[in-house]
Amino acid sequence: MTPAAAAVVEAARRLVRQRRWYLELPADRPLPDDLDAALERALAALDATEAARA
């Protein structure tokens, strides 16, 4: 992953973490906003792909 792509992924992780904190949602509950939830799913898919490569 390029440094620029890694920075985008890290920013996305921070946004999702902030939304969960703000809404006081535990990890097992989906985010209510469609865009937030889609971003979280994309990050999970990216994590799964990276884990499969390792």
C-alpha cells in the first residue's frame, strides 16, 4: 500500500472510530448512517484482504 493510500485508510478508521464514540455504539452494532456503515464495511473488507495475504 502506498503511503498516500495508507493515510486515507487511517483517516477513514479515525472517522469510523469517532462516529462510534460519538454515538456510543458498541462494536457489535452497525452504524446507523448508510455512508458511515459503508465505510466501516469497506475497512473490514480491506482488513480481511490484508489478513488473507499474511
